[in-house]
Amino acid sequence: ETVWRQANTYGVPRICFVNKMDRVGASLDRTIEMIKQRLGAHPVAVQMPLGEESNFSGIIDLMEMKAWVFEDEQGTVPLQVEIPAKYAEEAISRHERMVEVVAETDDELTELYLEGKPISPEDLRRALRRATITSRLVPVCCGSALRNKGIQPLLDAVVYYLPSPLDVPPVKAT
């Protein structure tokens, strides 16, 4: 919480990674609520877990609407698959909520959203990147770092949503 307040003070863009999704009691939704309450942030889930606790086997990318399954114990071989039927309804619901939240930050996307037109993942990523850089939204990823589950998509999220050195002004020192 202290580091978060410092990031607020200095305008540092950030993303969140909900770790240990393979542990007993792990809950992405509860963690997102705590981010809202304790940190006063505006989180937006860009992933959801595939399975819970000991059944956690991967993540669902809500931007691309694809699942990443990590079959081996160390998560070294991710497989991109279609979203399993038992998670499809929840994934669609979370995707729609994500699109709504991201579209609120961009006038062009808001117009497309209100007209009921589809919004491409690239347009969503660009809008979410702008909202992240200006600290209006905080993308939330999930996984299990110890087992390398969700780490590659997390690194992709760093590239997609956080600023490059060209996007931020140089630091002034005295």
C-alpha cells in the first residue's frame, strides 16, 4: 500500500498480477475488490483463471478470448486453446464488462460500444494502454509465478499496457 501511494504521488503507471491462483482460497474477484477498496484504483481484469485452487490449469485471455493451458508442472509448454465450454459464459460476461470499462475511457470506443459495433482487440489494447499510462485504469492479470503459469501473458501485458521510455518524459534530478 505504501509503494502504491508513492506510485500515485509520482504518476507511475502500473499493472497488477494476482499470484498464487493455484492455492487454497485464491480468488481473482476478491482481490480485485480489495484493489478497489484499499488502493482506490480502477482495476480491469484482462484475464481470468482457468480452474480454481488446485484445479488451476491456465488463464483465459479476455482480449483475444482464448485460453492458455499449462500442461506440465513447470508451465514451460503453454498451449493456446479454445475456451472450455464450462467457462465460456463467464468469459463472455467478463469480456463484455472489460470492453465496457475500457470503452468508457475513449470517446471513439464509447461511440462504437453504444452503437453495438464490435471493437477489435487492438483498439481495446490501445485504449487500455492510454488509460493505464494516465493512471485511469489498472489492468489485472493472474497466474502462478512458482509454476510459470500466466507469466508469459503477464510479460506480454507489460509490453502492451505499460509505457515505453518514449512515452514518458525524462526524470528531472537535482
